Amino acid sequence: MDGVNGSVVSEFVLLGLSGSWETKVILTLTFSLLYLGIILGNLFIVFLVIADSHLHSPMYFLLANLSFNDIGASSTALPRMISDLLKEHRAISFQSCMIQTCFIHALGGTEMVLLITMAFDKYAVICKPLHYLTIMSPKTCVLLIVMSWWLHNHRTFFLLLLSYAFILVTVWKRSSGDLSKALGTLSAHITVVVLFYTPFFFIYMWPFPTSSVDKYMFIVDFAITPALNPVIYTLRNKDIKIAMQRLSKRGHHDRFC
């Protein structure tokens, strides 16, 4: 037993989603379209917030940052996954794996704190409307964004639950017991939070973990959720719809003038 095991891990072999060539082609096309949708949809949100002066408010400043983060989070995993689907030998070097893992954890943690920040913004606009612009000043917004890139703790989910419970109770009391109005106010953001955190529950808390479940939950978090976020905020947000109409009218006016 005097010998020392000097083996070094140089790469990890990646197990694909399917061994069938036809399925791989379908998955490649599906994930390519999803990734294209993520890039275009989230860039459109960012562009819309920058271009429309009516959206220059803390809420949409945070939404633009969430969209930007979604692009980054998806770009850490999806392009590599798409390119590996059609390869016979699917492997990633140890160094590349560690770099990818660091980016996934950093951007995933940033998204968690951004969701907390957006919940705080909802609290301020609903519960402290007269002091909203003072609380969510440009300086405060920038500070919160910087904090979201540095604070990557996981107690964040419970803070989200606490903040939403407080908001729902406050709106419920002010709307004479009409809970549907309170839920309607937060429906888009709650939908995004549920989509983001549900896969984490399956990955970290499911009592019978399997690699196949973890694999599909990872796809939901880094491919499907970022693609749905722009759709959710576009369809459920009145200001975004109006901004899109203004942008469309401006485009028609510039075309004919």
C-alpha cells in the first residue's frame, strides 16, 4: 500500500439525452429555436426598456437586468449542449467544466437575488406608494443590482415567501378582502418565481434523486424558463404592451415619413 494513486481527472464524458440520431436532430433544432427565442425575446425587453422613456422606472430597470441575466445564464449551458448533441464523443475538460459551473452558480445566484429585489420593488410600490420614488431612487436601484451580483446565498427563497406574504396581506386589506386583486397584481412575477424555483426543489429536495430527473429539471431552468420570461412579462404587463404599440407606431411613422 505504499503506492499513491496519481491519476488525474482530465475530462468528463457527457451522457446525452438520447441515443437515437433522429431524436438528437429534433432536440438540436428544438434547443436551437429555444436559444434563439431566449436571445431575441430578452434582448427585445432590454431594448424596449432603454428605448421607451415611459419605462424608465425602477421596476423596468430591474426587469431589463433580469432579461440580461437570463441571456447570460442560458449562454453558459445551451450552446455547448446544442453542439454536443450531434457529436459522437461528448466530453468536457475539467477546467471547462469548473468554469461553466462557476458561471452557472454565479448567474443562477444573481437571478435569485434579482427576484428578491423585484419583490422588494413590488412591496415598495404597493405598500409605500407615496414614498416609492424615494425608496427606489436611481442610486438605490444601482446598489441593489450590484448587490445581486455579489450576494449568492440560498436563504433567498424564504425571503421571497416572506415578502410576497406581506404584500398579499397588505393588498388584501386595502382591497376590502379581495384576494384576487392582490394575486392579479403579482401574477406575472409569481409565475416567474414558480418557474425558476420549482426545478431547484426537484433537484435538491426530491427524496428519490435520479440523473434523468436532474437533467430535465436543468433544461427547464436554463432553457424553458428564460424563454418564457419575456412572454410572461409581455402578455401580463399593461405598460409593456403599450410600449410595444408605441414602438410599432413609431416604426410605421418613420417608414412613411
